[in-house]
Amino acid sequence: MKVYEKAPAKINLLLDVLRKRDDGYHEVEMIMTMVDLADRLEMTELPRDTIIISSQAGYIPLDEKNLAFQAARLIKDQYDVRTGVYIHLDKRIPVAAGLAGGSSDAAATLRGLNRLWKLNIPMEELQALGAELGSDVPFCVSGGTALATGRGEKLQPIGAPPQCWVILAKPPIHVSTQEIYGKLNVREIERHPSVPRMLQAIEDQQFGEMCQAMGNVLEDVTVRVHPEVRQIKECMMRLGADGVLMSGSGPTVFGLVSKEAKVPRIYNGLRGFCKDVYAVRMLT
Ligand code: ATP
């Protein structure tokens, strides 16, 4: 028996941090959606009680540090599954990029093993399992577009944003989410993006207004450490993207573009700056 799952990348149309909590996590408000840039997972049942991960990507851990491995072990332990699984990860989402690649792999593993082992776990229960693996995993389990609150695990699904192109550019640096949150001083945040404004823009399908409402309070922190993020942002704006923002804790910058005719110019212009550039559709 074999199952296949796609694990799409997420972008944050909005990321706000309200305060640091006593448990060390930050209280956040995020509006997240998925784009058509995805890892592919192939899961094959094994008769022995073991979990094996392989990938063509040489730069991710293939042992128990891999989030797909952790997801497989969690679901096996919780539901007392005695057979094993071989998971092949065709990695296409850049790593440590602010695109939740690892979280999406974990979520795809939970969905895939639920089918492979015929466990019939309801979506909410899969999301609760996902929350044990990381704050972004519950969102990646269900996908779509959602307002995430708490430490990112409380989800309220919302309608899809207006359809557009998304151009992603990742400078050749790795950013640690923990380091960026560690450097954030919530009292020093100059401008908090408005969640109600973004929700309204999406509900009204107002593309221009959605671009105006985009904001990410981690951007200033990451830019201080990695000024190349600002350079890519400026380059993308100069090339004519309608709305430009850093995703998550970075360093990937994405630009929203409504007119398809503008896409090749922006894509080619950015390729002069960095190697990792993608032009994809928003998943609606
Ligand atoms: P987020 O936006 O959720 O912070 P990210 O896109 O910044 O995520 P990931 O690509 O998920 O970061 O990788 C973060 C770390 O997780 C890397 O250092 C990587 O070694 C580790 N990791 C574990 N499992 C995976 C996986 N399946 N794919 C990618 N990275 C993984």
C-alpha cells in the first residue's frame, strides 16, 4: 500500500505579535494562506515496526529530527500502529525560509498516514496532534486560508483571497525563527497591521486593498540581521509587484501580482539578484 500527499508552502499575508506570554511563546495574529509550491511525499507501508525517511535534498535531517519522522512516530504511538512506513520526501520548498516547509511535511504525513493506516481520525483531532509538533502544523493540516491566533495553533478558516500570482524570492541565508522572535521587543513595534482591514479586503475580494493591508512585524527584526531582505523587497517593488512582504520570520520575500503579463519581468529581474525565485499561483 502506498499513498501520496502534497505539502504546500504557506505565506503570511499578515503577521502581528501582541505580547510575550509567560510560557515563552508569543501571542500572535496571523493570516495565512497556501501557494502552489509544494513538497511531494510518498508513503509506503512496511511490515516491520519502523520509520524510514529518504529525500533527494542533502540538507535536511533524515532521522528523528525530521518533522515528517516526528509526525509518523506521534501518530503510530497515539493509535498503537504496529506496522511501519517508508516516507520519501521530494523537497521543493526551500528550507528555513519562512515558508513552513517542515511543518507542511509534518501535516502531510499526518494526513497521509491517516489514509494509509485507515485510522479515520477527524480533521480537528489531526490538527490537535499537529499542535504537538509545531505552531504552524495545525494550519498546514487543513490548509486553505485562516486567521491563526494564540501561538498560531487556534484557527479560524476564512474565504480564499482574490486569485493572483505570487513571486517568491529567497536570499541564500538561513533564518532561525527562534532567533528572530528572541530579538523582537514587542514594545518597540512601531506599527501593528490591522487584522479587521485584511479580513474585510479578503471578504470583499479587493486585491489592491489586500496588498495595502499586508504587514509583518518580524520584518524589521530580520532586516536588521540580514539587510539583503530589504534589498530584495525594494527590488521586487521597483519591478512592479503590487504588494510585497517578508513571509514568517523570513528570509523569503513574496510579491503579489494581479496581472499575469507582469510576472516574467519581475521573475527575470529577481533572478539577477538571487537563485531561488519562484512564480506560482495562490492556492484557492
Ligand atoms: P517556519 O516558517 O514554520 O518557521 P521555515 O520555513 O522557516 O518554517 P523549515 O523549512 O520548516 O523552516 O525548516 C526549519 C528547520 O527544520 C531546518 O533547520 C531543518 O533542518 C528542520 N527540518 C526538520 N524536518 C524538516 C523537513 N521535513 N523539511 C525541512 N526542514 C526540516
